[in-house]
Amino acid sequence: GKKHFTIIDVRKDNLSLEAINNIMGVLVAKDIKVEQVSSGLDVFSMILETGVNKQSVYSIAAEIEKITGGSVKISEGISMIACVSRRMVQRSGISGLIFGALGENDINIRLISQGARELNILIGVADEDCDRTVQVLYDSFTKHGNS
């Protein structure tokens, strides 16, 4: 797990690839490094290290709203935790075990991302839940031999 990230969520019906390219262009023009990208139906999320100055993040959000005509939400104080296993692709139910363990421990998940190769699941939680999340996941998988 690693703490101190900011998530910029862009929501717009029928968010086009052209709009996503324009969004990324704004970040490139301002020399902002994107650590991770997650997308879904009508939503596009960019994860940045929180070291980017707050004023820059809010001015970027305003530019993105203007470009897309969508809404932009900024979430600060997010930790990113990677659950990684080569065996994940071979075993069904791993994500259920992960999310079940976190739910049983009242840990709110703010972001979920999984790559097509199914080798890892990236989870975003509040910074104050980072250490506990890592411990819950570790305990859940080492106790039950689910690694």
C-alpha cells in the first residue's frame, strides 16, 4: 500500500475517447504525472500523487469540466493498495474474498481497478484506513492459505 493520492473523477454520459484524450492532454501540458487510470461506463478516473499542488488540481478540474461538459470530483487523502498474485487468474472468488474481508472490517473502498491479465486488483481506501486494510488483507489470506 502507498498513501497520499488524489483521484480526479470525470463523469459524463457517453464519455468519448476524444474527450479522454483531451483530458490527458491537459495533464501533459501541465506536466502532471498520472500514476494510474481507471475507467468505467461514463466515468474516467485519474490517480495522481497528492504532491501536486491543490490549486493546480482545482484549475485542472475546471479545465476538464470545460472540455467535457461533464462533472469533475476530486477525492484527496486516498491510499492505493495492490493485491497481487499469479494465481488470481486461476481461482474464482478471490475478489469476493478481498471485498468480503474489507466489508466485514468496515473499510470503505473508494476505487477498484483490475487489469485484463487479472494478476492484481488495485484498491483505493482513505489514508487513515491504509495500514488496517493491508493488515486485514494479509490476515485474511495467510490464515486461510489463499495467497
